[in-house]
Amino acid sequence: MPLERLPLEPTYLPYLTSTHIVPLQVIQALLPFLRSSPARARDSLSNGTGKQSIIVCLPVTDTRVGLPFAGAQAMSASATLQGLQVLRREIKIASMSMVDPEGMKNIRVVTVEVGTVNTDGHNQHHHQGTSGSIDTQMAMEGWSASEKSTYGQSFLTVDGGNLKARNSRKPTPVSHFVRTIVNIVNGQSYGSGSNIPIPIRAFYKLRSWLSGDRIPVGAGGE
């Protein structure tokens, strides 16, 4: 719906709580445990067994673009992304200033920006397009005459354009998404697979370093 019409307290506040506040509360609860054993962190670093990773998956369209009429999703995802960026910098600074910083050095915060992923292997685009058009009309039923006049045509056009884009974009196999997450947990850098040419691997590593462990996966993200 248009941002002008978004019910902030009854609709957006519960959505923000479940998609932004609760994940941050989980991270706050886990951080003391992740840094609680500097000795174990030193062993992990010296043995090359990889860092302890906090991995948060966010939709790439909301973190990078912020589509019209999807303000709730975009605002929540952007707020979460900014919080993770701040946390990543705080961990980096703390690991350089502590007397025994290994516990903080052993923590890695990774944001996986997820595009279109095929989770079932079946083509459901035709049904999505049909139901999407019906849902779009139903979404406008409660709008005032002024809102329909102001936003209606744009709302129909943008939503139809999104459906068309999804129909024409080939989703990434879910196995690629799973492999990316497993590689992160195992301490590998994005694009470190042996089947990826060395120049492309170097580009992936440089991009990951510059973007601060923001790893894209899925169609529209990579």
C-alpha cells in the first residue's frame, strides 16, 4: 500500500517488531556467548577452523532499492541492515582495542542479500501472475476515492511490472543458496569455490571486503 496509507501502529509496528526488533534481540542474547571464551577463540583462529558467524538473510530488493508501495518491508530491512553494519564496525573496533581481543576477532557478522531463489523446482509463474492481479485489486478495496485517484494507476502499473519481472527472471537453484550459507559457516569467503576461475574469485573477495561481508545470492542479487 502507499506509505501515506500504511497504518503505523496496528500494522507496521507489529511487522517491525517481528522482522527487526526480535532478530536484534536474538543477536544481543547470543553475543556474550560467542565472545565468552577467548582461549577457545585463539585455538580456533590458530587452527584455521573459521570464525563464529552471525548470518542474517535479507531480501535484496528491500535493502538495495525499496520498491514503491512496499515501504514496510523496505524500512524494516534497511534498519536491520544498518544495525548489522554498526555491529560489524563495533566488533572490529573492539577487537583492536581490547587487551585480550581474540573473542571479538573470532566473531563474523554476515548479511546475505537474497534475490529470487527457486525452492520447489516447479514453474508457478502463471498462477502467481493470475492471483497477483486479483490480490492487487483486492488490496485497493479499502482505499478512499482520493487515494484510488492519486495512487491507483501507479499501484497497478508497478505491481504488474514486478510480476512481469519475476516471470522473466530465472530463479537461482536453492542448492546455490544452501551452498553459500554452508561456505560462510565453514569460514570460506564468498566466491571461494574451486570451480570458480581465479580472477572472478578475486573479484568476489574484493567486493566482499569493500561491502563489509554483504554477500548477494539469487537472481537479482548477484
